Amino acid sequence: MAEIRDLGALLQRAGYALPVADSVRLTASYATPLHLMQELRFMGEGNALHARRRSTSAKALFARASEIYVENFGSEEGRVPATFELIVLTGWAPDESQQQPLRPGSASRRLADALGTEESKLKD
């Protein structure tokens, strides 16, 4: 996985204007770790390693992995939570009519005033 700022930079390198990269974290819960694994597989999140083991793993391996997962991450309700991060990238084709960024320091009002807050200096 790439960092979100790197993904935004890729939009710029690809020639898009005004790139925006947003991230949303969603937590879902599953009845068992096996249900979570099935969902991951449906998402296409299988093992993509070329040198992966090609034979079928023993059922005992998955049973033990499920036990460990429930012990470490299971909820009090007996469900298994999993957090997913969705990243949405948006960019526009460059055009003359597009708004252009202002020159740094050219603002006519302070952001702190607009937000009604005190401005604090950054520590060195």
C-alpha cells in the first residue's frame, strides 16, 4: 500500500490538476475470522506472492489462526472486527478556465480570524 500523499503526487505526475486524495476508515464486524477471510477473498485480497505455497493448507492451521485472532482481536459480543481504509483519488484534466492557486502570503484575511481561534506559533 502507498501513503495517501504519494497517491496524490501520482495524480499530479499523471497530469491531473487540483488533485485531491481522501481517506475514510470503516470498521466492520464478522461472526468469525473465517467470515472475515471469505470477505477479503471476495475483495480480491488473496495472496499475490509469486513464490507462495501452492498446496492447500491444513484445516487445523485455519482453526488455530481463527482461535488466535479471536483471542487478540475479538469483541465482547463475540464478533471479529476489521478496519478497512478506503482511499478516493480525484483529479481534473487541466483547463484554462480552472482556478489557479494563489501566491503564498497573498491572503487578505487570516485563517485564525475566520475560524475564531488563537493562532499558535510552531515549535522549532
